[in-house]
Amino acid sequence: MSLAESLQKTSVGLFPETLGVRFLEASADGVRGEMDVPRAMCTLPGRMHGGAIMALADTLGAYATAINLPEGANTTTIESKTNFFAAGLEGGKVVGTATALHKGRRTMVWQTRIEREDGRLVAVVTQTQIVLPKELSPAEQMIGLFAGMDTAAQQALLAQLERSGGGLYRAWAEAEANPERKQALLDAAEREDVNAAVLEGLATEA
């Protein structure tokens, strides 16, 4: 299955399918697609609605960004500018070609040329897509704290976290009315302190 065919499958049941967008070509450098211009897509008899033109361009730019995203990341349009040059004609079709102006870690910018079947330029749309990083689970966030550190630095950081954990347990214990729960929290605080002391001792020995 080609990348364009794969994009087509992902659009099933979504707005691009409602528009009738057909993906023709797709790569990391850009996406090309087309759509028919039925009367329902017109603002005046025989003239394609500008919003439909912009929607085609936005779709192609967004999908082009998606191809280039890091694993787990997402995207959304944060800015779009359209220049209109000619009308899309009812009964015909328009073809859009999105090419990259900028592909960065935080944003990507795509320029999409919308043309009629006869090659007449209908519009040029420039849109900016923000790159939304993957949302990390608490466990992944914790692992990330220690990434890139040597063992001594990891032990020092973990000792700080253990001390902080002990402080939280004691704060919770002060607010706890149930004697058994209060003691359980104080016991947990003591274990945190012991763990911190072990780690701090390793640092001293080193």
C-alpha cells in the first residue's frame, strides 16, 4: 500500500472524506490531493466556496505534517493565510499540492497551491502547524528525569526525591485524624529517609 493510499484509509469517516478529498501522492516532502466541485461546495452558482478551498489546503498541510511527526506526537493548525486568484468551477475539480517551507521541531509551515484542471491557479494557502509532543505517562516522566545522567548524578537526584517524599508523608500525617493511617504515613516517611541516607552514603563513599 502506498503512503497516499494509507492516508486515504485514515480519512474514512472524517471531514476529509466528507469533502471528497482524494490523496494522489504523499511523501515527507509534501502531499498532493484533489476534490470535485459539486454544487454543494459552491457559494454562488458555478463558483467554489472559499472555505472549501481552504479546507482542502488545510487537510493537505495537516497530513503532510503528520507524515513528518515524531512517534506519538500530534499536530494542529495555528495559522493560515489564503490568497485567491481565480474561482474553482462547479462540475470540475481542483488539485492541491502542499510543499514544505519549514520543518522544525516545534512548528512546520506548508504552502499549498490549489489549481483547476486547466492549470489555472485558484489559491495559494500558507499554514503553520504546531508540533504537539507525545504526552508522557507518570512513569515515563520519572524515567526522563534520570535520562543522560551518570550513576552518581542519578543517585543524588533520587536521594533528593526520597527526602521530598518523606516531607510529603509527614505533611499528610499531620492532617490525618485516623491514628492508624497517621502512623502508616509516618512509617513511610521514615523509610524514605532511610533510602535517602543510603544514597547519600554512596555519594560520600565515592
